[in-house]
Amino acid sequence: RNPNTSYSYNNKNRHYNSRSNAKSTRQQQRRRPRRDRLDAQSAEWIEQRFISAFDHFRITTAAKAQQQQQYQQNQQQVLVDFPTVRECNEAMACFGDAGDLLRSLRMFGRMRKLQYLRDNVLLRCSDENAQRSLSSLQLPVPSLVTYSTLMSRAVKLNKPRVALRLWNLMMTTTTSYSSGDTITTTTTTQDEAVTTTIVPDVKAANILMNCYAKLGDVTRAKQLLHEMKTGTTLDGSPPMLQARRAHQLQQQQQQQQQQSTSPGFTITPNAITINTLLNACQNAKDLDSAMQAKSEFDALWIRPDATSYTTLIATVARGPSQWSGQSDPSLAFELLKEMQEQYGITPNGMTYSALIDVCGRCRRSDLALQGLRIMLRQKSQQQQERELWLHHQGRSTTTATPYTLPNEVGAWTAAIDACGKAGRIETATKLFYAMSSNFGCEPNTVTCGCLTDCLLRAGRTAETLEILRYMKTKDLEPTEVMYTSLMTRADRLVQMEQSSIDSTTSSTSAQHEDDPMGSDETSGTKAIEVYTELMRSLVDKRPLRGGNNGKSSKSKASGVPTTSSATKDDHNSAVLMQVFLVFQQMKVSGATPDTACYNALLRACARAGDYHRAMEVMKELQSEQVLHDGDGPNDTSWRELLRVASHMSRSDLALKIWNEGLTYHDSNEQHAEESNSSGKSSPSVNHARMNRWIPSASSFAEFIHAFLKESKTVPSEKGEQKRRVLLEAIIEHYQSALRSENAGDDDSETNIMSLVDKDQLVDNERAMLLVLQTVVSLHDIYNVGSGSRSLTATTTKLIKRRQEMEEMAQSIVSLESLRDIRSKRLDWSSFQALERAE
């Protein structure tokens, strides 16, 4: 065709396609709320209702086989309350969307068995009244929507063969309803049997096409398209559609001779049909069949869309073909130009992602960057149009969010991967940092994974760890492949360090010559640093989010178990197991763990609340072998151990850990003096003297947090006495810390808070907020106790103590560290304490 013909073709169908697209959009908007109304609880209720009605129907109909007269007398009991077929379909869709396909199939099996029981009763029952009452019963037997629902969920869960079995079952089953949700029952007697078959529509055919696309079966997909258009099969292959229509016409019109020789019925394919066929060609890496399927758009007068050309471009350079070479991306650029100029289709981020990915497969990083520049020019033009539209609307363009194309991050990811595979590591790194700072497109987990893979292959471990820390700041969770690659790289570094110690340079170079992880380590990164960062990344993984609002925080604080808290505990236990596996792998590889590794283990134990395992880790950290290497417990180690007691709401454990931390170094110094007097040297002598634990304000916050959490979990039958004792202990420790003048002064042996720096303490927001919560809680207790009208000595003491709490609360609120605290995110307890204190 010449360009003028194609342009007139576009004008001819532009109005029709716009109307059809708008109509389909309105239909989707009307259907979507109806499908989203059903939640999991309603689906379970429909399932239980169906099972109960099905059991009642089966038991009642079984009486017919035992005693015909009893069944005829109890025929009214057959009329049970079944849910409609639409409700059953919605319940199966809900189960399938939740990933429980087996549950949907079990419900489907009961629906088929219900149909069999009904037909069997109608064939054997001789009572016309019973037949009439049973025929009028609206039973939820499988319909076309039922099969389509199950097939689509099976394909979505990557089980196309299950969907194919459902299709074959649908095409070999007769039923007594028309295609759709409305059920029309028919009377079937021994002399006359009127049955109807399920007639597939274009949606069911598209689902079948999607099954072939998932399997990469281009031959069957092309056969299905040909049968949809003509109603005949190709090369004598088994029919998919026409046999069912022929059987239906034979039963309904009683014209066996004419219908057996007539062609099958046809289904008009739509754009989804051809796009799914293109997807099958892409999965099969068959570019020739994809270009042949592209001609179906013109043959069927269907306008292609961006998805059509995205799939076509993604099929280029996947294998040898007649249209393009396996390492030639020029056809991809031609298809991009065709979709813009001939059809006026605007490419999206997925289109450019497929284009750049083709260039990456061809090892043409220059063309990949060219495709990225084309996308940026289109983005700049659309951004200018958007700013102009905002200006006409009278809205400010400075406060608007940065404009990004749909799925733009995929194009950046493909460009970074293409540069990394071509060895242009610097360019890939610059693209990674420029995409968010200069172009407003934030990297995702796949983007970070592509860059870390390129960096590890180039032996740049330090930059890989920087990307891992960047993901932590952006709340991006690394994938399992990234963790495996980092562990493999750490094992390589251990081997390199041991080889360098043995001074076997020649054997080392020969050993790592073909190392896929790269052996050119110039940054000086040690294996222990990789293991430590890997363990920290695992510990900082966030649990599944769900219902973390103020109400859930309040319920957790009061000790009420919630579903989200149980999920969080399971997540923390799984993380603890993963961290210990990494630690064991580190020791097996030959690396010596340091204090940072042990602190990561203690942090994982603290999040999981595993006190016994945390104490085992602390004992191993205090061992002679660890102290010989110059390491040992520090403030972070004791703070994480205190966090375990805080997680368990055990003030006694917190006090025990605090005293153990203060006396640990003293016992080591005494052991050192005994060793010196006997003439023996201990490896822990200098470490004990130089690294004596001086508790920080954060450690003090964890210490008093254990008391505060235990006070909130005191049962009501024990009264306020124990709760008041715990809260008073917090105030006593806080005042003791304020009385200490210098952080190094330990003149007072009875004051266990003498080493806490009071300046750091009053500047610590979390510690002061915990003290404020304690003060407010004590004020409430003393307020209740001083409500008596008679002024006794006890009442006067309570009133005086309440005034002291008020003064202390005012002094805490007026601190410099809490002046701008409201601008930050606070938990519900701290927010309430601030409101009460002010």
C-alpha cells in the first residue's frame, strides 16, 4: 500500500475505533465495581451455603433409589436454597484471585456433580409433578462464564495446561442453559431429551489463545485464529470450535444432514486475539510468524495498539528469521517509526523498554542509548504540553509532580543492563543515579538488580554495597538472586584473601581466570564487609504491610494480639533464620566474624524476641577467640540485647543485662590483673580496659522501654500496685542518670546509671518521649488515688507526687530536643503523652 492509502485507512477507522474503545472502557467501568464487591468472607459464605444445599440435595435425591414412594412424598424437600450461578462464579473468581485455584476447582466439581444428579433424577423419575418441580429449580450448574472464570485464573497462576483441560471438558459437556449467567432449565424425559451445549464466545477463545501463548504453541494458536475466522480447520487437524456448534444445531433444529456438511460457526477476532497470538510468537521466538500475524490487523480491519507493536519489537533478534538477523536491531527501529507515522500510536515506557532490550541482546549499547534519547525527547515534548495545559487551567506548574511515561523505569533498566553487558560500567552507574535526580524516574528492585549484577561481574564490590545501602534508604527489598550473588562474591573474596596470605599469586590468577563473578577487585573490600552488609540488609527487611495505623498501634501497646502482629512475628522469625544461615555460611567459607556481624545477629534476635539465642551469641562474642582479634561487645551489642528484653516486656531481664554489661569489663580487668601477677598475658586485657561499656542514651531508652512495656501488660486483677512500681523505677533511673556529672565517673558504686551522659540523654528524642509517657501514666495513677475528700497523710503525699509529675512533664516538653517533635512521625502513645503534657 502507498502512504496515502494507509492514511485514508486510518481516517476511516479512527472514529470507529475511538467509539469502540470508549464503549469497552465504559463496560469495564460498569463491570469492575460489581466484581470487586465480593470479598473473601462473602465468598466463603457462598461456598458454605452451596455445600450445605448440595449435601441436602444429594441426600434427598438418594431416597429415590431406595424407595420411590417416599421420594415422591418428600419431593418438596428437594427445593433447597442454592446460591445462583453468578454468585458461585464470583466466589470461584475470588478464590482464584487469592491464589487458591484448587478451592475453586473443588467447587466447580460439585457444580458438575449437581448437574449429573439432577439429570439422573429426571431420567428415572416417573412422577410428572416431581419432574416439573425439579425442572423449575434454579440449580447453579456450570455455565460459559464458569469455565471462562476458571480458565482465566488458571492462566494467571501460570497453569495453562489446567486451562486446556477445562476447555476440553467444556467442549465435551452438554448442559441445559444458554451461554451467559441466566439459566434456562428444560424438561427431560425418557422419551425426549432436549440438551444444549456451551457455545464459546470471543472472550473464551481469547483465553484459549492465551493458553497457547503461555505454552509457546504458535501452531495451535494460528489454527485457532483460522478456525475463528472461517469455521474450518487447517490440514485436517482436530477442530476446536465447529464441532460444538454443529452438535447444537443438530439438536435444536433437527437438521442432521444439512448441519453435518455445513462449516462451523465463526467468532470475530478482536485486537486482544491478535495481540495474544503475537505474544505466543514472542514466547516461541518466532519473528516470521509474528510478522505474518501482524498482517491480520489489516485483513480484519482492526487498528493495532501500543501493545501490538511492543510485542512485535520484543520479538526481534530472539532467533534467526527471514525478516531480521539475530544480531540486527534495525527492524525494531523500523517498527517504532511505523507505529508513530503510519498509525499515530504513541509509544509508552514498555515500548521503549522492548526496543532498548533488543539493542542489549545485540550487544549494541550505542543504539540502546539512542533509543533512550528518543524516549527522553518524547517525554520532554509531552511534558511541555502538560505544562501548557496546566497553565491554561490556571494551575501552578512548579508544584506539579515530575512527569514520567507509563512504565518508564523499564526503559532505564534495559539501558543500564545493555551498558553493563557491553562493559560500560561507568555509563551504567551514571544512568542509575541520573534517572532519579535529573529525570524524576525512581529505580525499582529490577533496576538495582541489573546494576549490581554488572558491578559484581566487573569485580566492583564496594560500589555494589553502595547500591545495597541505597535500596535500604529507598525501602527496596533485594531479591533472592541478589543475596545469592553477594554471598557468592563474598566466598570468592575469602578465597582471594586466603590466597594472598599464602602468597600464591600465580595459582590465584589461574584459579580465577574464568570466574563469572569477576576477580579484578581494586577497591580493597573485604569479605567480612560483604557478609556484614548482607546480614544488615536481611535484618532491616520490612514485614508485610497491613493495617499499621493508629488503632493497630494502640491495640499492640495494650497487649491485644492482632493479625498484623502475628504476621510480623512470623516474618521476624524467618529473618532470624536467614541471618543465621548467612552467618554459618560465612564461618564455613573461612571468614572470621567481627563485632559488626555479631551485632547484626543480636539485632535479628531482638526483632524476633529470642532471648536464649541472643545470649548464646553474646557468649560467643565474649569468647577468648573473638577477643584475641581485638573485637568484643560494644554499646551496640548491649543495646541490641536490651532490645530483646524490651521486645519480651521483661524488666527483670533488662536489669540483669544492664548489670552484666557494667560488671563484664570489671571482671575482665580483674582477670587481667591476676594474669599479670602470675606472669601470663590474656588477649582480653587491653580490650577490657580500652572498651569499657559506657551506656549511651539509646541503650538507656531500650532499658526503660522494657519497664514501660511490662507496665502496659500488667493484668487488671493484680491492681495498680505493680504498674506503679515499674513506672516509679523508670523515674528513679532517669533521675539517677541526671545526677551523674561526668560520663566516666563511677565513684558511686550503688548508682548503676552513673555512666550515662546526661547531656546526651536530654538530647535523645526517644528516651525523653518514653520518660514523658511514664510521667503521664504516673500522673493518672496519682490523680485517681488523690480523689478522696479527707486530707490524710497518704492523700497529701499523692497530691504532692502528682504536682511533681506535672512539673517534670513541663520540663521535658520545654526541652530543645522536643521543640520540633510534632513535625515528625510519632507513635500513638507518644502523641497522646505530648497532648496530655501540653
